[in-house]
Amino acid sequence: MSDKMRWRYGDTNPVIADVDSETVIEIGDLLWQDTDNAKPASDSTDQESFADKFLGVAMQRSREGCTDPIRVATTGVFEFESDNESFELGDYLMAAYADQEHLANQSVLKTDECNCAIGRVAKRVAVPGFIVLVDIRSTVMTGGVLEKKR
């Protein structure tokens, strides 16, 4: 997926995160913190582990070979693609699956499992659609959707 600024409104409370030289990050990617570096969701295979280490949404890109730190939004409302379904305010959302083994960098799914949630629906979608506004909450920086303990 190519760079896409997904931020729509709200305070982003950005942090500056380090990135390994072999990691590729696009603007709009969902990110997690692996020890001391930001990594995209596609580098994770487990929803609960991803939610436990959820850092935020990339506001800058990082190309292969680059080690410059990037800005990451830890809060705010972002627009993501999702399956064709309806959403109610406050529904929990998690990173979608890109395939059977990896998470998707820039799409989300509704979940009833709050321990896998990285955000909540910020605008009701009564007629099933493919776009949802997500109020994200970094677990690393804010304690997450339910103020989970790290």
C-alpha cells in the first residue's frame, strides 16, 4: 500500500520513534513497538500481542536503508478501510489480516475482543460500508483503548 494520510481530526499527540534500516513504513501504517523500534502491523502475526505493543499511526514514511526517526500519532481519529459492515459508536476495532499469517498495515476489523482492540468507532456507519473513522489509542503511550497495563 502506498502512503496515505489517514488523519481526519483530533489531537495526535505525536512521538518520535526509531526505525531499523531494513524496516519499510508508509504514511498511514498501523505501528507497534518492537523493543526500541517502530514496526508496521505486517511484521506482526498475533492480534493480542500487536494490541499490547500498539504504538500508533505513521505520520511519516521510512524507506529501506533509512534510520531516521519518524513521527507517530498516538491518538486522534483516522480513516481506515474495513470489511463491508455497519459500525456503531464505540465498537472495538483491531488491525485486519493481510493474509493468514500477517496483519494488514492500513485496514481494520470490528472485534468483540477488547484485548485485541487498538481503537473505537468514532462515527456510526448505519449502512454497511468500506470506510470507518477510528479513534486510536496507543497502548505504549496512553495505556490503550481500555488503559491496559503493559
